[in-house]
Amino acid sequence: MHDFYALAVHGGAGTISPSVDTQSETPYHKALRQAVAAGEAILSSGGAALDAVIAAVCELENCPLFNAGRGSVYNADAMHEMDASVMDGRTLAAGAVAAVRTIRNPVVLARAVMEHSGCVMLAGEGAERFAHERSIETAPPEYFATKQRLDQLMRIRQVAAGAGLDHDDTITSKPGEPIDPDRKFGTVGAVARDRLGNLASAVSTGGMTNKRPGRIGDSPVVGAGIYADNRSAAIAATGTGEHFIRTVAAYDIAARMLYGGESLATAAHSAVFERLAAISGRGGVIAVDNMGNLVMPFNTSGMYRGWVREGEDIGTAIFSVPPSSISRY
């Protein structure tokens, strides 16, 4: 097994706003770079892939630009309900939390569920209670309250008569972000391969703006929004969660590789552009295989993403890239 590392992060996918000046992209590139750097700091010192993806996702959860942790969107009751998950490709251990409201970094709680609860997923009040037992850091509701997200909720309620979702293409919003905030799939994620060849993935989200209270998407569902197996790949998804659940999208990529002998690039392309598209699913994935290949396909017009491979510079992107760039960065 080659002793090198690779890591990728995403900050969600969606529709590109029609009139955006390039200056509006700068904060997103900076935040993505910081998340990649946090994960790379662990990998470059010989640390584990699992530690690296947690560190990277925590950076994105702490940044109000992305729909996770501090930047989480509001549900229909003008409250926050956050989901997160982690998976260790070495052991196939996984942990997830759903519909938590006070956890500063839901991905940290997801790891605690994996390592200390005897469960794979905890939700709502039970997850909050477990967080207290494990002394996981919490935050008051005002920590998650941002004017940008509240304005987004109000716009969607006004235009869609209370029925709009975060990814609804019928909603017209104000320009000013590289990806239209009202046409964006709000999830963050990270995948990594460490120098020992171990893979890991992590995902976190605030869900969809104006979502029905109690709605849970693909992010905390193992095999749908997340998967990691040292024999194949680590995957983290973002998109229309119900479609990713119905196609078991993350596991589908790993299974195509393991049982069908497909490359990571072929398997990911098929999952995103064929299976998802066949049922009108939209979004994308980031994935790394056990040889360190990175892929980031998406069927929307943009996806926030960042990546690094050992010996190379950190890269970030928002818009589409030439097809020749998809298999390895």
C-alpha cells in the first residue's frame, strides 16, 4: 500500500446565480482551503483519516457560510435541526445523529455515538441527552441564528407560500453568492485516505430551508449520504436527500467498485448522472478510493469543493471543471 494521503471536502451543491461578481467567491474559497488545511495537518503528521475528516468538517460547521453547525438553515418552525454522520473504512464502524438542536459540532457527537453508544444513530432528545453524558459541547439557539438564514426562510415562505425547500428551483432569490442560497443543497462533507491506506468520511447538515420539522435526509443515513470501506472508497454526498436514500447512492458507488470492478470515476459518474438523474435526483459526491484517486462529480451547475493530495497544493473550486479533471486532482 502506498504511503501517501489524499483528502477532499465539499460545502454543498446547487444552482449558480446568474449574475455574481468573482469577489463573492473569495470567502468560500478561503473557507474551503481552511477546512482542507485542517484535515491535511493531521494527515501530514501521520494521523488517521477519521481524525482528518472530523477536523475538516468541524471547520465547515464553524463557518456561517455553509449549511451545517453555526450556518444551519431554519426549518418551517423557524428552528434548527441538524444531522451528521461519520464512517471508518477500516472497521465499517459508523455513527450518526439526527434532528439535534444545541450541538455546536454535530459531527463530533456522531463520532461519540460511533465509539461510545453501542448504536449507529441517535436522534432528537436522546441524542442531546447522550451529548450531555459525554460532555459534548453545546451552544444556545442564538449561536445558530444568522440573519442570512432567517432572510432566506422569509423569502422562501413569501414566494413559495410556505412550501419551498432549500433546493427549489422555482424560488427567485437575491444574487450575491456563487451558488444561489435558495437553490442550494446545504450539506458539508469530507473524505480522506491516510498514509496507512485507511479511508474515512464525515457529513454534516442543517437540512433544507423551511423543511418539515422532524424531516431527516440522507446525511445521517449510512449507505445513502455517507459510506466508507477500505476495500473500495469513502464517499460523502450532497443533494436532494430523498433521492440519495432511494438509490442508496453512497453504497452504490462502493458496491459498483467492489462487486462490478468499476473504477471510482466510473462508479461515481454512474451513481450521479445515471441512477440519481433517472429519478430527477440532483447533487453530487466527493469520494476517494484506496489508491488515493479523488473524484467530485455533480449534476448541478456548481458544488463547493476543496482537495489535496500529498506533495501537491490545495485546490478549491465552485464551478464545473473539464471532464478530464474529474478522475484525479
